[in-house]
Amino acid sequence: MRLEPKKVLVVEDEAKISEVIRSFLESKGFVVFVAENGRQAFGLIDKENISMIILDLMLPDMSGEDICIKIRKTSRIPVIMVTAKVDEVDMLKGLGIGADDYMTKPFSLKELYARIEVVLRRSSDDLLPLYNKNSFMNGDLEVDFQYHTIKKQGREVNLTTSEYKILASMIKYPNKVFAREELIRIALGDEFEGFDRAIDSHIKNIRQKIETDTKNPDYLITIHGTGYKFGGY
Ligand code: CA
């Protein structure tokens, strides 16, 4: 599975600092965007699939803490907040504004990188959808999210619209266990008022189409007492 480079947004009004961070992170394989203020930051967050944000506390138009609170209203993008004073860290933690980590200036690039790695690892265990992926491929199963086509060992598989919606949603949320009612909402919409177990027959049909052994599924894994998760990662 090929992973696309992660996009990091650096929100920092001091160009000297942001340029050092930019060139360092680019050397580590990240795609780096720099915003000098809150307005630019939100423009980039709306436009790009940002994977993580390094956020300075003191900015010309908004405070880093207000930016973080605003981000958290709509998104769980990991945020590392940077402050100039050690005692601010305790104050910020106490406010519970939703940052994932804090650093005090001056910091070493090595320290920054270590914290980014930790935060990204933690968030990949999380329920963030992989918006930036156009397809899933593992050598056996191939799902194209743009054209809604599915191939099993190179051969095209026909899924119904509901079956496709269920499978695609599960693939886009690695490690997420879907409750039956969630899958029903995804597949059939909110207006459906049938029995939760209706989803089981969809799962059974998808398994017949994509699993090598339906009794021992690789992809649509039953989580007893809860629902289902995608097991192809
Ligand atoms: Ca600043």
C-alpha cells in the first residue's frame, strides 16, 4: 500500500522560524505549508488535507489558543502548540483547548520531529478518515473510490450501491468498529426503520463477492457483540 506524503501546516509569524521548520520537515518527507496568521491557516485547512498542525501561540490576528478551539469545533487534526514560556504550557493544558502536545521555544528540530511522530502515530490509531486516498489495493482486493469499481484478484466484482457504500466506508476508517446501526445509516440512510440485523445480509453478500473463504473472512471481520470492522490493513 503506497502512502501519500503527509501534509504539515506550520502556523508561525516569524519567517526565520517557519523556514527552518519547513526545510527540516521537507527533508523528512513531509509536504509543508506555512501560514503567517489565523486567516491564512484556516484558508489552508479548508483547501488542503492537512495531517497535522504546528501552531504558534502568539500570532498577529488571532491567538493560537483561539485557533485551536476553532479547529476542534470541526476537526480532529493533531495540533502541537508552541509557546514562548514554560509556565504557559501548564496554563494551556488546564484550559483543555484540545491540543495534542505542547512545546516551548526554543526547541530542537530533533525534539519537534519526535513529537510529530508520536502525535501522528496516535492519530493513525484513531478514527480519522483517510480522505486523501483514491483507492485501496493490497494485491488481492482493489477498490477505486473515484470510479466505485472493485476487483478481486484482478477480476471485476459487482456490488450493489448499498454494498459498495458499506465496504468503502469501512475501508476509509481503519481500525474503526462499526456498529450495525451505523452501517445501516451509511448504506440505507437515516429514514430506514428496519431491524439492525438487516445489515447482516448485506455483509454476507459482500463476503461472497470479495472473500477468499467466507467462513474465515479477511476483510469484513465480525466483532462479536458490536458489529464489523475492515481487516484488510
Ligand atoms: Ca509568534
